[in-house]
Amino acid sequence: MDTITILSINFMAVTVMMLLGWGVSLVYRNVTLVDSLWGLGFVLIAWLTFFTAQGFYGRRLLITMLVSVWGLRLFLHLSRRNWGHGEDPRYAEWRRKSGDRFWLVSLFKVFMLQAIFLWAIALALQWGQLAARPAHLTFLDYAGLAVWLVGFYFEAVGDRQLAHFKADPSNKGRVMDQGLWAYSRHPNYFGESLMWWGIFLIALATPAGWWTLVSPVIITVVLLKMTGVPLMEKAIVHTRPGYKEYIARTNAFFPWFPKKKEVYESGADSNPR
């Protein structure tokens, strides 16, 4: 099966998955389901490519296993977190603004848009499985695995730390600034981005793999500038006491040591990195 056919099949598959998800969201009047489908979409593409591509088996297996571990963990985490909690405030706001048109707005603005981004980000995992050469794992493959492992640690541990923090009633209304969250306001987002830089390094080991740089760039921009950090903090900064101070002392994305109180209160280096 040629490259264009495989890429097309994968795009159609995630589109159908998102259309089904959209249908379910109409029944339950809750589009938060799309968050859980995000990870599953990558797993779907990884396995479809694994069975249709003719690339080096070892690299195909490596990529598919990494994406499956990440995607399934994220699916289970988000599904458990969102179950029974109603619609995410971000989507609820869009529903309020769109009124009776939200059923159609959600199709394109939420589900179809995510399908497109998902497929584009997955280009690296697809290309890495399509190449037959080199027919062995290289330094770049191992480097990609190492970067992926660090990213997985930040996302999985960050999510776990936050879940435990929220589960303690005494923390209600408080700002999570412990563990990895002391060094980054969004260590889970940083970890997700880093994992895709790892997948890119694996794809880079193959001929012409350089062009798949588009994958980690897209996910990093989305998380850092679009639907990740900005959208998440838009409401929190006005509703969570102490969050502005947290912003002043803690990097938004890239982990770093928190600023000392006298530094950010003096106004020096007042913009969070």
C-alpha cells in the first residue's frame, strides 16, 4: 500500500471516530468526550499504520508501542477525571455563546478541528513506520526513546500529582504548586509536547524524516499558545486565589526553578517564561 493511500485511510479513520464522538455528544449534550478521543485517535492511527506500512518492523513496533502506552493512559486518565463532572467549562462557554447553533458549531470547531490537528501531529509516527531504511535502530531512535520517556514521566507523574492534590478536600480552592507543579504550571502539557519531540527524533532516523518536524511544532504551539496553557488559565486566574502569584514565580511550560519572592515582587523579571 502506497504512502498517500495509508495517510488517507488514517485521516478517514480519525474523521469517522470524531463524527461518532460528535453524535454521542449530541445525545448527552456534553462535548468533553472529545478530550478522551484525543489519545485514542493517535492509537488508532499508530495501529492502522503498523498493519498497512512496510517499513522496518523494529521501528514500526517501537513507535506503535510508545504511542499506545501514551494514548491509552491519557484516555483512561481523562475519562476517569471527567466522568460525572458535567461539561468542561471551556466547552460550556462555547455552548453558551453559540446558543442553538452549538450542535453544528461543535462539529467543526471541536470534533473536526481536533481530527485535523490529530492527523497532522501524527505525521511523524506515520512517516517513521513507512520507511524501510535504515533496517535497524539507530542513535536517533534511542535518543527519541529517551526523550519520550522523560516526556512521559512529566505527563503521567504530573497528572497523578494533580489528581491526588484534588482528591484531598483540604486543598479545595488552593493552588497546586507541589512536586513537578513547583517547576512548571503545566508539567503535563510540557511532557506531552516532549513525547512528540521524541517521536520526531525516531522519524528523523529515516530518509527525509526532517520534514516531520511539523508534528512536534504543531503540538507545542497548540499546547503553549492555543488550547492548552492560555485557555486553561483564562478562567483559573480570576477564580483561584493565589494563582496570579503562582504565575509570577513559576514558568508556564518549560520546567525551571521557581523565582524567589523578593525577585518577582520587586518587578524584576516580572514576565513568566
